[in-house]
Amino acid sequence: MNSEPRSSTRFESRDWTALALLLAGWFALPLLLGTGAPIPLNDDWAYAQTVRTLLETGEFRRPSWTWVPAITHTAWGALFTQVFGFTFQALRWSSLVAGAFGLAGAFTLARRTGVATAGAALLAATFAFNPVHVHLAFTFMTDVPFIALCLWSLVFLGDHLRSGSWIALIAGTALAIAATLSRQTALVLPAAFAVAAVLARPLAWRAWLAAALCVGAVGFVYLRAEEWLFATGGRWSRLYSVRDASKFIAAAQPAIPFHLLKHGVATLVALGWFLLPLTLRAAAPLRLRLAASALGIALATFLMLRLDLALPPTYNIVRDLGLGPLTIGGHEHLPHAPRWLWWALTALGAAAGAQAIAFFLARTLPRLRETLRRADLLLLLAFSAGFLLPHLARPPFFDRYVFTLVAPLGVALLAAASKREPDAPRWRRVASLAALALFVLFSFVGTRDYLVRSEAKWALLQELRAQGYGERVVVGGIEYNGWFDDFDPYERAPKDDFVWDDEFVASYAPSQPGYAQHAQQAYMRWLPFGEERVYVLRRIERQSQPAEQALPR
């Protein structure tokens, strides 16, 4: 058994009140923002295609572009579209509901690990209202449901490690299976559970048995699922084939040190940003804060200059003055933050990330023997390390990968605090809530701008389709070309991003060499406030006739 937790883990009335307030705040977001136009966003077109095919034909078929199993993800989306009809809004509501489950999972994980109600509420809010989480919840990407499954699996697996409950083990294993059938990276869940169970109680046969059952059950179901995917769709998910993995490792081996350093900097900065409300509130000596900050800033600055890394060091969801990937060209015509501001934010992230690491080490190293007996804490650390390390060694490295670790690492940081640790002074609590308020504001404005920008682009592209120019002659971004192109789903277009011909190009630039402006659409952005335009450009030479290029749907 583990040592006595820092706070009672039983849910009381104040826990239910805190959770209800958090969920009310979460569902206020779609009520204020809406769920956007009936258009695909980011990469969710691929998963939406699978749901649509399942509803129309009863067959489970993934586009060739999809590299994850997506079985549970498809089933979750199909549940909502079966009731409300197939629309992208229904699919987004499935993600928003999954986000609510994730919020509840983060709160419950913190409470079950011994964190007091106030700390658990702060952790859950830091997780749920993170800009990455909010943005992804307004898409049908796999991340939000996947993280929710992982968190609830960690809740029940942690319960088994604390109490020995076999019911908790069964529930945690079942949720780990569901997470693995969504994205195979969840295979780290049973592995982390096995490491935690055996390290905490190496001589207990029950620990070895539980580890074997969890690993065996998840591994068996995953292998059978991959065999089924191959039989029905003719291909494995990526990372499944040992031969393909060996080829990748051999080809990428010379660049692995570079990727480890580059992605390590991005991880430090991103974790510093994402955990900022928690690190601001943490009680720690000023000397430790200053030393950790100086070391983090110096290390990040040296590596960014030495490796000639771009600003911001993170990539994919958090970008310059906004949220969401830009899938068409002309980025230089969008507003940009001054370079000094990004250096300041990078320094802040590096300092906060180094502080979080220093706080955890300062709390655990003096009590290392006690820490090693806390199997639930080891579970969170093993899961975080196992999930992150493979991503560090290879591109692409997205900020949403780092976000997956916010709840587990945040809970570990809070749970490692000593019982004798004093409460944070009032000014730190105010600073923590101010950082959280900035999270909410940036999440709201950034997601709103992304939805409006996407709708403006799609309005232009739909006008082209009405004129008879289909996706085969339009470069509209991967979510446009991938969704509409009706070639065989296992065939690839002759160019990247499903582009066949570039007679028409959607762009944020009003012109480019060899093209003339064909149409434009204005919209209002909030960050920074002002009017912005998206354009469709047409190649000057070799123009086609609409009837020859249109593809009927």
C-alpha cells in the first residue's frame, strides 16, 4: 500500500460544486462561439470520411492518409451523427462532450492522487481551458477523446495501485484498450502501469500478475484489431509494422540527436506555458525559482541560437497571434507579433518549465524512498515519459503532443507536495488566476478567429465549385482537397496534400507570380482587431473550361 495521501480522496459536496462550475464554464464556450460552419477543420476531414462511410455503407474504411486505428474515435463520432445526422457540427459536439469527460477525468485524477479540491480545480481548469485543448475540441481531431480515455484509464489504474481493487484494474484496462484503438500511442498505458506496479512492489506477486494481465489484454486486443484492419482495409496502422519501423529508425538515426535537442527545447517551453498557472501558485524558495529560471532561459536560448530554430519554438496549434494550422499560402500577409515579444514569451516558457522541473525534484528527491513507494505517482511519470520520448526522436513534433502530458505531469507536481508545505501567498494565487484568465481569453479569441477565417476561405471555394471548378483544379488546403476529392480513398494524388492541378490557389496573399486575383473575401479578426482578407488566385496561362474539370458529388 502507498503512504497516506496528502488530502482525502473521497468526493465531497465541495468537489461536486467545483466540478459543476468547471463543466458550466466549459459548455459556455460553444454557446458563445457556436460550432462553426459545416466544413472540415485541420485534419478532421479524414476521420469524418470514415464516419460518413460507416453510416452510409456499414463498412469501416480509413482514407490512406490516416495513420491511426481510429476505431473508437469513429464509433464515438458515429454515435452523435446517428442521432443528429451527419454534420460537422454534430462531430464537433462529440469532441466537446469528450472534452467535458476529459475535464472531469483531470479533476478526478488529481483528487484520487491526493490533491486538495482547490488544487484539483486549478489543475482541471488549466488543462481544459488550455488553448490547444479548446481549439481541438472545436474539431473532430482524435486528440480530445483520446486524452479523455487516457486520463480515465489513469484514474482507474491508479485506484488499483492504491487499493488493489481488481474492478478498478478491469475498468482501467478496458479504457486503455479503447484509447489504443483510437491511437496506438496509448500502448504506453499498460507499459507504464506495469513499470509502476513492479517498481513500487517488486516482490509482490499480485503486482506482477496485474501488470501481466493489463499488458496482455491491451496487447492482444490491439494485435487482433490490426489484423482486422488489414483484412478489411488492406493496410496496417503506422508503427505496427516492424519492418517499416526498422526502416524508419535506420533512415532517421543520423538526425535523432538534432531532433532530441530541437524537440526538447519545444517541450520545455510548451510545458512552461501550459503549466504556468500551477507553477505560479507553487510554494518554492525564491533562490530556487531564480536558479531554475536562469538555467532554463540560458539553455533554451543557447540551443535555439545554435540550432537556428524558428520562433515560436512550438508548432501546429499555437502559432503567431492565433490558433490552428494555416493550410494555404500567403502567411507573410497575416499579422505577426514583434520578434522581441516571441523571445520574451519563449524565455517565460523556458523559465516556467525549468521551475516546474525544479519544484518536482525538490519535492521528491529528499523523500526518494517514499516517492518510489507511490505507485500512482510512478504511473503518471512513466506514462508521460513513455508517451513523450518516441515523439522527441522524430518529426513532426506538434505542441498538441506536449499538451497530452499537462494533466498527468500537473497532477504529479501537485501530488508531490509535502503536507508541511505552506500555502502560496495571496499575490501568487492572484497571479495564477490571472494566467488562467489569459488562457481562457486567448482560447476564446484564437478559436473564434480560426473558425471565422476558415469559413471565409470555404465561402470562396464553394463559389468556385458553384462555377463548375472542382477540387481537381483548386489548391484549397488539405482539408478541402482531401474532403472533396472522390478518387479511390487508397489512391494518392500526384502532388502533396491531394493536389492534382493548381489552376486556382487559395491564399492570404493578394497576388503571386504567374497568377491573377480571381476573388476575395473579407472577415474581421479579433487578434489583433481589424479586417483581413483571403483570396483565390487564378493561373494566368493554361486556363481550363469548368465543364472539363468539375467533379460531380
